[in-house]
Amino acid sequence: MPSSALRLRDIRSIYELVHECRALGDDPGAWRRHWFARLGALTGADLIVGGEFAECLGARPRALGTTEWGWTNGLDRGAWIRALIEFGEDPSFSEMLVAYFARLRRDDGLCASRTELLPDASWYRSRYYEVIHLGIGVDHTLQCYRALPGAPTEFNSVTLGRAAGEKDFTTRHKALVREAHAVLAPLVGNALARFTEPSPAALAPRVREVLRCLLEGDSDKQVAARLGISKYTVNQYVKVIFTHFGVTTRPELLARWIRRGWGNGFAWVNGDGHAPK
């Protein structure tokens, strides 16, 4: 059941957001960036980072892929990169995350603010705060991790931050993030592609254009005419596409999109990452 802290318009916004993400579902970076941007607007977050992590409940959590939103707000991305490196070398580097993962064992999908995880006195003298958060320019945060379907040791994560000097997130913000994640996480690996899958965005720009034509039903001859390239070049690009997605025929390629319920937004063609209107 959704939290009583949520309003009707919050629930409506969550389902609209999930629908928009599904339209970008074939690109794990694009749907996450859209999700983060909309969550930022709904919660007043200045920065959102997240992705997929393995073994969060074990001794050596590791990132499988991450996405970020909000660096145009004047925050320092370099400090975030240092955080990923430090986390990979020593997961206990962040006392806040250690405390969060301990609670996550008992409450999948837990959404907790940093003030719930560490008292101010411990937080402001922690090395993590001094090295990472001061560097980024962020203080208050919300953490929310949820186990992925069929992969109980792998989690989808989202962390929201507010610039230093801003107020903490509210109870409503916390409920909104938790509910949004509860609705979205079961779709990851199905309608929403994972980082562990081959992504259209990883292909060269011209190859992505050919992929779009194939998904729209064009023959090699039609692709060549549409893009102004030779039929031989089209054939070579098709081989690259088949190898990338692990298929051998066009029906297999089309079935991949149809079976997953991916839309025809094709944000990866231009790399804009925006959901279609």
C-alpha cells in the first residue's frame, strides 16, 4: 500500500514517470536519466546518482553500472568519481552506507535519510563527508536500494542529494521515492533494460541509425536508400548489430524488442535520453 504521506497527485506522477521510463526502456542509461530528472523535480533534489550494484549485503559490494543527474547545478563530479573508486577499494569507507546496508537486510526498498543513518556529530567528522560530500557540495541525502527480480544479491539503487545549506528531505519525499522505486524496480531486466545487457547506446552512431531502420521494418535496400549508404555497408552494419545483441536473424532482433515491450522512442539514435511526448 502507498504511504499515507503521499498525495493523489504524487501517485499519478509516479505512474506517469514509470510509463515515460518504459518508452526509453531499451537504453539503461536513458531511462535512468529520465527517472532521475523527474525525481529531482518532484523532490527538490540537486543531484541524483544510482544504478545497479551486486553483493550489497556482503563484504564486497560492487557497481555493475551507474548513471548521474544534476551536475549542471554547480556540484563537483570529480568528487563523485573518487567516491566510486574508494567504494570499490573499501566498501566500509562510508559509515553511512554500512549503516544503510545493515538495515536493508531487514527492509528491502528502505528509503532512509542520512540523518536517520548517522547522527550529525558522527557525520560531520567522518572521512567520507570530508573527502566526498564536501568536495561534491552535497549534505543531506536519501538512499533507496531495491533487490532486482530474480537476482536477490543485486540491487537497483537511487541516491538523492541536496546542496550544502539546503533543508533535509521531508517524510513525503521519502515516501515518494520509496513508492516510485517499488513500482519501477520489478520492471528492471524486463521492460527496463539493465546495464548488464547489450545496449543500443554502445553502438556507433551510424550503426544505431541502421538499427532503427531494421526495427521499423526496412529491408537492406530500403535502409541504404534512406541513409544514403551502399547496400554492402548496410550488410556489414547488420552483422555488427546481430553480434552485439547475440542474435542471428531479423526476426530474433525484432522479437527482443517486442517480447520486452520496448517502445519506439529510440532515444539512443541521437543520444538525447528524453522520453517521447
